Amino acid sequence: MSKIAVITGYGPGLGSALKKRFEQEDYHVVPVSRSSAVTADLTDSASAHNAFEQINEQYGCPDIVIHNVAELIRGEFLSLSDSDFEQAWRSTVLSAVNVCQAVLPEMLNRQTGTIILTGATASTRGGARFAPFSSAKFALRGLAQSLAREFQKQGIHIVHPVLDGIIWSELSQQRFPGLKQKSCLEPEDIADIYYHLHTQKSSAWTHELDIRPRSENF
Amino acid sequence: MSKIAVITGYGPGLGSALKKRFEQEDYHVVPVSRSSAVTADLTDSASAHNAFEQINEQYGCPDIVIHNVAELIRGEFLSLSDSDFEQAWRSTVLSAVNVCQAVLPEMLNRQTGTIILTGATASTRGGARFAPFSSAKFALRGLAQSLAREFQKQGIHIVHPVLDGIIWSELSQQRFPGLKQKSCLEPEDIADIYYHLHTQKSSAWTHELDIRPRSENF
Amino acid sequence: MSKIAVITGYGPGLGSALKKRFEQEDYHVVPVSRSSAVTADLTDSASAHNAFEQINEQYGCPDIVIHNVAELIRGEFLSLSDSDFEQAWRSTVLSAVNVCQAVLPEMLNRQTGTIILTGATASTRGGARFAPFSSAKFALRGLAQSLAREFQKQGIHIVHPVLDGIIWSELSQQRFPGLKQKSCLEPEDIADIYYHLHTQKSSAWTHELDIRPRSENF
Amino acid sequence: MSKIAVITGYGPGLGSALKKRFEQEDYHVVPVSRSSAVTADLTDSASAHNAFEQINEQYGCPDIVIHNVAELIRGEFLSLSDSDFEQAWRSTVLSAVNVCQAVLPEMLNRQTGTIILTGATASTRGGARFAPFSSAKFALRGLAQSLAREFQKQGIHIVHPVLDGIIWSELSQQRFPGLKQKSCLEPEDIADIYYHLHTQKSSAWTHELDIRPRSENF
């Protein structure tokens, strides 16, 4: 029976690079998004649970879940509304809570599993005009630490990679005209690191690491 | 005309110590809570704005706002519900967003003002079984950094004290039976530090500091 | 009998502002440098011990020691020599070790005392071409944490302020032509904060805080 | 021509696990210590340069240097001498400076190369009675950051792994009687991570990561 990798917030760019990388290793990869074979609104607890029940029935318990869902909401603080903050929190934090609550019981039964919650520059530095995104990404980091400290000893590997740079993708090229590929994070190279993190033995687990292009200032 | 200090999430303990300390310095202190003279549900944007309009009309623009609102929601991760996370976020983060949005326009007009957003041990360390509280407190820290970087140059002093210990109060004595006063943070001593932070000149502003009893492990 | 404050690495700028500030509070202030009334080469253990024996005999045990000694040694890594690194370490770290070893026994006898070890931007961020200075300032921070964790419970308050900016002084004006006063840390304003840190009650001690001009990027 | 990996501070435990791991990948591994084929006192600049000249002549420019030299010097602060601090600094920091100065010119010529400077729990937390070790390990971290920011853009990958646990080895079993293997970092598992770090593409480089056994509190 093949191993199962679930990618939430699946899309072109990092999502599809992760899918290829894990398929190379003979994983069955299950994308979860609003438009995948397994669809879910992960900000809704019931929808998240349904999606993971469906995955469990069809494929078995995931060996790894990679959670990349986030929404880059930012702007001058006084131009933002409550709902900007709420949307940032729901998409980034609540979705992660729901995914982890849906997948952890089965992983704990098996006493093994990896959960990667993807962070960003804004996870450790609250920049000007990034209040909704930064506060949500900080919250995700706090969640990741709390989960690691609660579940690591029970065999669950929780990782919080901090992607400190722009991922090269169609989306980023549209958003940042003039963006140069060589100053970007290549999705394939991130995917390689994520796969490696999953293979770490439990005597030597990484909880947090930064990942950035060599040209990035930090 | 006397200076104005607003304390949100006012209650016995830190709130009343802050009131006394600022009154010693001839501040008019305005507590804001669900049961103060100025009442507000700070998790509601309109209610927060109304409260600060009322304060502006009655007393003038606050020189300092001290935001102490938070709710200690914690527990085993799999025993928690979505609404636990949402409530932690609303009480800790959304209330701060609302307060800052309500008070900043007038402070920016005057190009001066202090906002203190109170943090906790859980603001920098996500402990096991503290996921809702820690993720909310991390988020508040990200918000505080973002506000400091956006508004500091316009004369607004944003401070994020990290209270690393238990405040000695009726509430804490009920919650932690056997608690010893000498291992706790004294509200009066915190109040003294908060007042001093407000008096810092803009050539030498502190954004973050830890505050703990000498007996606290860290 | 008046209280005693010792300032090591005394000079114009921060040193003399600290002297004035503590004298306002009726402290007897004892500068220690290569050219003060009490002279010492603080990188030499015996010389440091002699200086503090002299202080103890003449004035009594210091209530507070403020250690500002550091040497800004930097440059392209491959242009630096071993002795650049050694000098940075001796002036910044070894001097602090010697001062703390000379003053702690008497402070521990009295179960009270404050030691402030001054940090800088380079204490938490190792910048390009700052290797000797940054590695020394990081080391000082590690030392300060270790001392706080060993001696705090015995009544000694160890503080590590991180000065994130340039201090306005004759020296800095010579070093950075065109420097503007309003973008600098004012020595008097830092001195005020240092005095306040010394007055913190032991129920609410700060170990680390950042201090920067409102115009400073961070 | 085979690739070259240099391991400084080579010994049983992590050193020999790294040797095996890189040899599996067809690297020629050159241990450097006081008793290896290539001997050096790395705290001495000339000796370090001689060792790397010898390596360059015999094998070619190293593709990777892994620096594991450190000396665990600790104790009650007031029981330590100046020379304890100096020895900790020389063995941990000065040796790294010397190794980097010896190997960087040739790596920069080739615009490629990896340098791993091994950190420890004490690199980010200055514990009680760990002053010499912590201040030295903090200094190494500052050095690593400074080197990364100076040389990353020129193609040199500088990594600072933080080993947060005890490595299972003959030495650790002697030092900590009753030590259990399953609560330790396995040298082979660390070696695997180090090899992977070296294979990271320059679009996605990690500068810092923590590595700990699943049973470790943090």
C-alpha cells in the first residue's frame, strides 16, 4: 500500500512541485483545496473533517500533511477593516487548526506522522503595513510550537519552515512585475527540503528552519 | 486640562494599580470594560469606536491607551473547538485592532501618543496545551511590531511588554490555590514600569521588554 | 551614607550622562576607565579586582555597576586578523567577566545589586562585515543571560539593554559626518531609562529591552 | 576527481558518522584534529592555514567544511577563572574564525562551498552555570550570521544548526551515567541532515535550524 501525502491549499507553484516530489518517492498525493478531487473549505471545521474522513476511507491515514494555506492581506493599518483581520486569521490559522484536528487522531493512533505548517518572513517580523498577514503568521507559529510541544513525544513531527523570499510562480510573476527568477525561491528546491524534513529520524527532528534564496537580504 | 489615560479590559489587579499610578501623576484615567463608566464590547468595531468617540468628547484625546484584554483559553488540543480558538483571537487580537483603529487617527493628528499592548510568556513560547492562548498572544506581538514599524516615525510609541509570570490578584489566587505572593508580579510594580515607558523620550523608545519576578525560571 | 554607582568604560557621551543622572538621585558615582580617578585595565582580572577593592574601601559596595565597555571592530572578514577578534572579545566580554567577578561577591553578601551590561544592534543580528563586534556582542548577551539565571534568585538584577541606534556624542559626530541629532539616541534619555531599570522592584524585573530612536528602522 | 569534505574537531561520535555519510556519497573526507592525518591546532591561525594549504595541495579545495570544535566549559560563575572563558572562546570561536579565513579565499574563487558551524542549546539560551560555554556559543552564532550576510551572495552557504540535545557517543555515556540512547541525538541522523543541508540548492538555503530528539523538552 502506498504512502499518503496530503497537500492543503494546493495550487500551481509550491503545491504542484510538492506533488511531483512526493510522487517521485511513490507517495500517493492528495491535493485538498476548493477545486481539487477532495474539496474542502478548511476554514470550516466540519468541511475539514469531512475531507479527511474521505481521505482516510479512500487512501488511508496520511503519512504527512503539508499545509500551505494563507492569504496575503496587508495595507495601511487605518485602511483595513475588521474583516481583513478576520479573513487573514481564518485562512491562515483556523484552517491549520481544523486540518490538525482532523488528521491528528489517526496519526496518534499510529504514533507516527509529519505535519508541516508553512511560515513566511512575516512569521518572525511584523513589518509596516503587514498587520493582518503578520499577526496571522505569528499566530500560526505559536500554534506550531504548541503542537510540537504537545505531540512530539507521541511521535508526531511538527515542522514550521520559514520561507523568507518570494516563490517563483505564475502568481508571483503577476503580482510583482519585473520579478527575476534567480532572486526567487524555486518551488522544486523547497519541495526537496520538505521531503527531506519528512525523512528525518525522530532522534533528530527539526522544528523550525529558515529557507531563503542566496540573493535575499536578511 | 489634565492628561488622559485609557485602560481597556479594566479590572481589579493590574487595571486598578495602573489607575492609581497614573492618577498619582494627575492623569484622568478612563477604564473601558463591559462594566465601566465607559462600556464597550471591544471585539466589536462599532462598539470600540463609540467608546473612543465618547472619551474624546468627554475628556479629549487619550495620551496613552493600555490594552490588557486577553482570555486564557487553553487545554489539550484535541479537546478544543474552533470557537475556543476564535474566542481567544477575538478577545486578544481583534479587540486590540479595534482599540488601535479607534484611537490612532486622533493620536496621529496630535503626532503623539503611547499604546501599550500587554504580552505574556505565551507571546514568545508556544507551550503544550496552550494553543489558543499562545497563537493569539503571538498574533498580538506581530500586530504590535507592525504598528510600531508603521507609526513610530509619526510620533506614536507602541510598546509590547512581555509579562513573564503570574500577576498577584484575587483572580490568580482563586485560579492557582497555594500561590505565593513573593513569587508573583505585583500589579503596582508593573504599573510603575508602564508609567515609566510612557515617559520615555522619543530619542530612546523601548518597543519590547520582559518583566518577571526574580524567582521566576526562564 | 550615600549610594554608589560605578560606571565602567566611562567617557563623554553616555558615561557622563549616566553620572549626572545618578548624581541627581544623590548617588556617589565612580567612573572606572584608564584615565579616571579609579583606573583599571578591565581586560585584566587583577586590575579589575584591584579597582573594585579600592572602590569598596573608599566608598562601599556598589549598588549598581553599569558596564559600557566595547570596541567597535569590524571590516571585511578576510581583511581581519586573529587579534581583531581577540581584542573585540577582550574589550567587550572579558572586561564584563572581570567586572562581574569583582563586584558580585560583595553584592551577594548584601543580597542586592544591579548590573547593567550594555548591548547593541549587533547583539541580536550578526551583520555583514561586523564579525568581530557582533560575535563579541552576542557573547556578552549569552553571558548576561547566564548571570541572570544564576544570580537573579539571589537578589541580583542583571539587565541587558539593546541600544539599537547611534548615541549622539562628539565621538559619533566625528565617526559619522553629517549625522543628525534627531536621528540619534540622546545620552540623557538612555540614562533616564537606566536609572529607572535600577529602581525596578524585584517582583517585576526586566532582563532585556530594546531602546531606539523613533526614526530608526528595525 | 572526487569531492572533498573537511571535518574539523574530528572524533568518534558525530565526526565519524559524518565521515561515513559523506563517503557514502563518494566524498573524500579529510578529518582535521590534533591527532588526524592532517593535524592542526585550529586556535592558531598559522597552524589552521597550514592545514588547509596541505589539504588544497593534496586533495583540492574543500566543497564543504564542517566545524564541530567546542569545549564544554561551565561551572558556578564565581568559581571560574579568566582562562576558562578564554579557553572556551578560543576553542569554539577563534578556531572557527581561523578555519573560515583559511578556506574562504579558495571557495570564493570557485564561487561555491558550504561551511557548517555547529551550534548547541547554549547558542540561543544562556543557562545558569554555563557562562563560558554559552557566551562562546552565542559568539559563534553571531559569527555565522555575519559570514552568511557577507558571503551568501558570493555563493557560499553558511549553516548554523542548533543541536538541542545530547549526542549519543562514548564520550556522552561517560559524562552522563545512566544516559539513555533513545533520548539522545543519533550521530548518523545528524549526519544525514548535514549532508542534506549541503545539497540544498542556492534558491533555497537554510541558515539556521534546530535539531532535537523527539523526547527533548524545549
